[in-house]
Amino acid sequence: MSEAEAKQIERMKSILAAQKAAFRAERHRPLDKRKHDLDKIADLCRKNADAITDAISQDFGNRARIETAIAELAFVIQDAAHIKKHLNKWAKPKRVGVPLTLMPGKAVIRREPIGVAGIISPWNYPFQLAMAPLAAALGAGCRAIIKPSEYTPATAEIMKRLIAENFEEDHVSVVTGGPAVGQAFTTLKWDHLFYTGSTQVGRLVAMAAADNLVPVTLELGGKSPAIVAPDYPTEQAAKSIGWGKLFNAGQTCVAPDYVLAPNGREREIGQAIIDVAQHQFPEAASDDAYTSIVSDRHYERLNAMIEEARAAGIEVLQPEHDSQAAQAARKIPPTVVIDPPEDSAMMIEEIFGPILPIKGYAELEGALDFVNDRERPLALYVYSTDKTQAERVLDETISGGAGVNINLMHLSVPDLPFGGVGASGQGAYHGETGFRAFTHERSVLSTGKWHPSRLLAPPYGKFAERVAQRQMK
Ligand code: NAD
């Protein structure tokens, strides 16, 4: 561990202590203050849009500015506005009914801030995936410390500066560093730990949090399939899947990871996706609208997947491109791989880049078995104009979220909970679900001096017996 990392660990411990003390002093942050916090998040996005966009681009080598505008800045601004708009309703205590024996008691669920939250974020949407959980935490009345990814240091630095300029350190703060800082972060006694990243590290985070019984939200990854049903037109499937795969050069947790296509149509669909890519990015290597791969390590990993396929004689489709320019810009051209073996890296690991394997299936049932034989994905996409068939795919599979004839966009619907299931994560956020992720639902039963259940006290008499008999009916 570097000296700088050791310093960050000491710093985060003292900030956590300060945040806990501040939380004790203000357990129920008034809603108008929370709304003001959310406004500050939206304002800092608006006022610093260019600087944030530049920082992300610097981290990636090149990040399409429009992708940053849509998926980072606009997303966070809309999210903060949505939370603000619905906050009164979400935060309101909910009254529930009471059994006869407790009448005229009053049972209420109070939605209380859970306390101080730790937020660990990844590099692929380095701003959104730190700030959207933060907005949920602030809406819920919590305090938070963010630990961004070490792969996007410029974004981490600008977030650190903007947060310091807009919030007291004992309210919101950012600590920087790599896995050593992340690991130390997970051993602290948070009131909630919100982690976004790989399934592999998510497992370590869950184990570290378990030591302190810290509740976790785990937003993880996985291989999200796109199933094209026999009835679905090739061109439309290619347009949608190609777009979702190439957005942020495939470095999206819910990007279609692989395609299952009816036997015999793999190449036709693959070529159509390459045609779409060629049309969208005629010069991917030099086009600033086509995003680079975040680091040399990730770039080499993706190239190794393509090389593995080529070495095995597997068909690899790519648009014509200047490979030297692509390499210089750390870009992987849009790549489709026809029927790679199931034991190849691209069919085992989450791809997380613009490489799309296409496997064939004989019957839809075979495609469903293929999905169900693997870990539960973060998203699943089905392309079919036949509602019954699409419904069957949904009924017979399990995934965090799903799209019918669309991909990616389910996460932009503010009231749809966003999260994984099984190996792709646990817990969810966005909209009210995000508010609840950082909320403790405290059950409170209040009665007056007298209520019938007092008669249930020992020595038990006829009344207690009658109540028990009645309740067992
Ligand atoms: P990662 O797991 O390598 O890193 C994520 C964060 O964890 C970083 O801040 C990192 O410093 C920290 N970290 C690393 N080792 C740690 C440890 N031992 N203990 C605690 N923290 C540690 O993930 P990544 O490569 O940055 O992100 C890519 C992965 O994230 C992909 O699998 C992707 O699918 C997933 N992801 C999921 C979502 C979602 O919402 N479900 C969103 C984006 C990315």
C-alpha cells in the first residue's frame, strides 16, 4: 500500500467518525434540507458539465461527449429531480391496520434515514454510478462517503473537489485510492454499504461487510443475453442490439453480452450488426463518438478474447478499419464472433467491451436452457413481436431486469427498481427503491392505557383461550 493510500485510509476513518457524530446530532434531516442537497447535486452537474465531461474523457482516452451527457450528467440531474419531486410522499409514515386485540392501537411504518453510507463505485460510468447512489442516500436523509474507482482518477478528483465545495465533510465526502483503500473501506462499520462493481470483488465486499453485519446493496455484473426469437426481423434486432452493445464501447453493465439467434441466422444477424456499426461509426478509430477502452489492461484483455477466437479458426466479423489508428486510440472496433466455443473466455467472462458473440439455438427451449444453465444475469433481452413468446421467455428465466424489443433503457425509467439477482447482485435502487435502500423502515405500535390484549396476560383465563382458538381457525 502506498503512503498516499495509507493517508486516505486514516482520513476516511476520521471522516466516518465525524459523519456518525453529525448523524447523531441530526437523525432526521428535514425534508427541505434534503431537497436542497438534491438541488446542489443537480446544480453541480449543470455548472461543471464541461469539466466533468473532460475529466471522464481524459480517463478513458476518449469518451464520446454525448454518452457522458446522456448517461452521466442528464441521468444524475433527472434522478435528483425525481427524488426531490416524490420525497414528501416517500418519506411519509405509512399507517397499517392492527388486529382486533390491539384496537384502538395505531401501527405505523416510519421511514427513517439508515445513517452513514459507504458508496464504492466502478470506472465504466464513473460519475453516474457514484452520484446516483449518493442522490438516493441524500434523499433518504443519510450521510455518505464515496470511494470511486482508481481507473478513473481525473473523474475521482473532480468529484472530490465538487463535493468538498458543495457539502460539509461530515455530510458528504470522497476518498480516493485503489483496492487497498476499497478493502479497508469495506471493513468499516457503515450503516449501509452500497457497492457497484464486479461480481468477483462484490463477493469480497459482502464477506467484509458480514463481519460487522453491515447491510449491503451489491450492484454487480454478469453476462446479459439477448435472445432473438424466430419471428423477429434481422435488421431491427441488429439496430437495437448494435446500439446497446456499442454505447460506451460495450463498457456497460447491462450491455447485451451475447446473442442467441435461431440456428442458421447467426451470420446474417452478425453481419447486420456490423453494417449498423459501419453506418454509426464509419471511422470508429478516429471518430470521437466511439469511446475508447478505459485502460491498457482492459484493452489487452479484450484483444486476447478476439485472438483466442481467431486462433481457434472461429469467424470474426469487423468493419473495415485502420488497426494502427484504433490501437493508438485504444479502441476495439465493433466485433462480432460467430459461434465461439462455450469454454472460450468470451463465453465465460463478462465481456465488457464491443465484442459480441452470437450462438445459435434450434428451439426457443434450447435458448432458455442456455440461459438457465448459467448464473442469473443482470439483464435479459428478448426480441419477439409475439407477446406470448416474449412472455414465455420472461416466465422461464430469471434476471435482474429485462427488456422486450429494447435493451439498456429499462434503467432509465426512474420508477423501475434497478438491480441484479443471485450472482448479478442483491438489493436495488433508482426511484423509491433507491430511497428505501438507504432507509430503515421502523415499525411502531402505539396504544393508549388500555387495549384488549392486556387481557392476554397470565394467569391465562377463558378470554386468552378464546382468542387463541379464534386465531388458529
Ligand atoms: P471492480 O469490482 O474491479 O471495482 C469496483 C470498485 O471496487 C472500485 O472502486 C475498486 O477500487 C473497488 N475495489 C477493488 N477491489 C476491492 C476490494 N477488495 N474491496 C473493496 N473494494 C474494492 O469493478 P470495475 O472493473 O470497476 O467495474 C466493472 C464491473 O462492474 C463489471 O462487472 C460491471 O458489470 C459491474 N457494474 C455493475 C453495475 C450495476 O449497476 N450492476 C454498473 C456498472 C458496472
